[in-house]
Amino acid sequence: MKGSAHILYLLLGSNLGDKKKNLDDALEMINKRIGLVSKVSSLYETEPWGFTSEDYFFNMAVRVETNFSPEEVLQQITNIELACGRNRQAMGYESRTLDIDILFFDDLVLTTKALTIPHPRLPERKFALVPMNEIAKDLIHPVSGNTISELMLTCPDGKKVRKL
């Protein structure tokens, strides 16, 4: 790992198996494989978004200092999800042992076939905004120019998000 550290924000989620253990395992692997986890939000129980399931999610946002590029981070995330039992066969949203989304990478705006940063659906997802608001409420979205706390005020998502 070379170069100066980048600030990365990730959203972790799990709604299958031992959800808390899945997220704890993911945090440990992120620390070992991607970079220093410097902030962790509280754990939130959230309704599934984009599909129906009886199994609510546990979600948390984390701040990571990394020397990797966005593409290298994505590869590491994929490896961590697989190590935690993630099965990526379905098209669309489904229940999963672990899901890790890149929300922000510095103030980078990037669109490739594999990756869009900042996460394109962040402003419409309360399950991502609420934990992000806890650890980075003044962070400015590089596309909209709004802070996380401002995005919370205009979020159309009516799903339940409960701090555990």
C-alpha cells in the first residue's frame, strides 16, 4: 500500500444468520484488508429496502483510512463479502449475510461499469443516511453539495430505522 491515505465511507448491512457477528467479522476484515477503521456508527435495525423480507437488516456506517484505489477497495469488499458467505447470484435486491457499499471515497465523483461514487441511491435511503449522519453529519455530498444532515431532511424514504 503506497501513497497518502484516502477517506472512505462504507455502509455495512446484514439480514441473514448472526447479523451482529457478520458485521463484527466484516469490521475486523476491513481493518486488516482495506485500512484503519477510524469511526463506527451505532448499530441500526432497518426495514429491507427495494424488496420484501421478514428479516430486518442490521446496518452501520464506518469511516476508513485507506491507501487503496476505489477499484482495489471494491475488490477487497467483494472478497470480504464472499468470506462472510455472501451469494451474489440473484439480480436485484435480496436477503444477504453481508453487504458492503462504498458511499464516499474522499470527494471523488466516479462512474465506471463496476462502480459509482458517491453511491447513487444514498440520498433516498434512510438506512444509509441515519448511520452516516451519526459519524459524518457535516460531510458534503460532492454531487449535490448538501451535507449528510441536509440530505436527511429531504430523504423520501419512509422505512423504519431504529438504533439498537
